[in-house]
Amino acid sequence: MGKNVLVDFQDGVLQITMNRPEVLNALSLELLEELRHEFEDAAQNPEVRAVLFSGSGRGFCAGADLTSTRIGGDVGEVIERYYNPVVRAIVGMPKPVLAAVNGVASGAGLSLALACDMRLLSSSAVLTLGFTGIGLVMDAGCSYFLPRLIGRGRAFELAYSGRRIEAEEAKHLGLGEVVLEADSFSDDAWAYTRRVAMGPTLSFASVKEQLNRAEDNDFEVQLALEVKLQRRAVASEDAREGMAAFLEKRLPKFCGK
Ligand code: T3D
């Protein structure tokens, strides 16, 4: 589409890379539109079994592009039109989306990483809320995901202090799941995502749906969802292959169907 986002497809992994390295991939409206387009395309493309989301250069994403100030206009319209569709596309996509946080993630850049299914952190990654440092509030889903990931008190402490969180602490808090060495981060993050893409990705899609719904469903509704999704999973090619491989004492070869 445009030049603010790079895409690369290999072995079932679609890599979507924000590409404004000179401003740490700060989110211009053009970049957000391109992201929306790529995530929506990835959701529709049956060849794509997992998505790896990263930033080019030394940053992951420094949040809203502060050079194109929206003060005076209706920021709510901007958020609804440009930011929230990207978040919805990530969360609604029936496939795993892994954020590869290669460097600093701030403000809405952190929100986008938190919307992903998991976060691979470079050992040199730094996370910061950013919003309150410039008198703003959390947006692009941050206020939804952050307390669910780390708890309300910790979420408030990070918002109030705006402090920098390094990779190991981020993992300890629950903001990231895996820390990988900075020197080989992009190769290792890609290899990690490829292993995910080789898995039973249809079952991963249902697990994603279970986890999305678990945030708000009550117990009985969630049990009913498990029954519905397990019926579908049992009928899949991957479930047949998984069970056959177990009985034949061999490794399964999943196709994502
Ligand atoms: O209107 C709306 O869209 C509302 C929505 C708001 C949601 C939000 O995301 S609010 C939060 C916005 N983001 C921030 O407040 C973070 C601003 N950036 C920083 O605090 C720092 O740059 C970092 C902590 C992220 C990284 O620091 P450092 O020292 O590693 O890098 P740097 O030197 O500050 O930045 C490198 C360049 O990127 C620099 O440009 P220069 O001087 O080399 O020409 C810097 O100005 C530019 N840059 C960094 N962040 C942004 C940016 N340019 C535009 N917008 C940015 N957000």
C-alpha cells in the first residue's frame, strides 16, 4: 500500500513493520491507515497463519506523532477513525498476533503492543505509558488491556509515574512474555513466530476467542463457549492429525484447518 508500513510474508508468517524509524515509528494518520489495511488483509488471507508486528530502526513505536498536533480539532474522531480500527483488527483477527517490541514503546505505541496476543521483548526494549507525561489519558485500548494484564494498582502506578520499564521488569509485571537478546532479536522473534505458525492455528484462533471473551463473560457463559469451540475443534483436520500423531508416536504436522 504505502511506505509507512513494510510487509513480508514467509512460511505462514506475515511480518508487519511500522516504518518511520527517524521518529521511532511515531503514529502518523497515514501510518495508522496502512496498519489497519494490513491487519484487515491478514485476517482475510488464509495463507497467513500468524502475524509478527514490529518497528523498524531502534524503536518499536513512540505513540502519537506529536508534530501533527490535533489540539483544536476533535481528537475523539481521530481516535475512533484511525486508532481504534487498528486495535479492533488486532484483537478480532482469528489468528495469533505477536508484538516484537524491538525498542521503546510509548503511549499509543504501547497500546498497540498490549492489544497483541503476546509480546516478545528485546532485552533492550523500554516501555513507558507516555500519555500522562504530556497531560493526556490512556487510549487505543490501553486502559482496557493494562489493568487486565498487570492489575489496577500497578496500572495506576505506571500511568502516574510515566516511568521507563526495562524488558526484565516488563516481563515480571506481565507486560511481556518472552525476553530475547537484542543482538539477534529480529531473527529470534521471527523464528519464535514461525513456530507458532506451524502449530494448530485454527485451535489457536479459538483459544484467542476464549481469552477475549473470558475478560467479560460469566462462568456459565464461558463454559458454554468452551463446549461450542471444542465441538468445532474436534471436527478439524488438525485435531484428527494431532490425535493420530499421538497414537502413532510421531510429531504432528498441522495445516491450520
Ligand atoms: O492526537 C492524538 O493522536 C492523541 C493520541 C495520543 C496517544 C499517545 O500516544 S500520547 C503519547 C505520545 N508519545 C509520547 O509522548 C512519547 C514522546 N517521545 C518520547 O518521550 C521519547 O522520544 C521516547 C521516550 C519515546 C524515546 O526517547 P529517546 O531519547 O530514545 O529518543 P528521542 O531522541 O526523544 O527521539 C528520537 C527522534 O524521534 C526525535 O527526533 P529528532 O530530535 O531526532 O529530530 C524525536 O523528536 C522523535 N520523536 C520521538 N517521539 C515522537 C517523535 N516525533 C514525533 N512524535 C513522537 N511521539
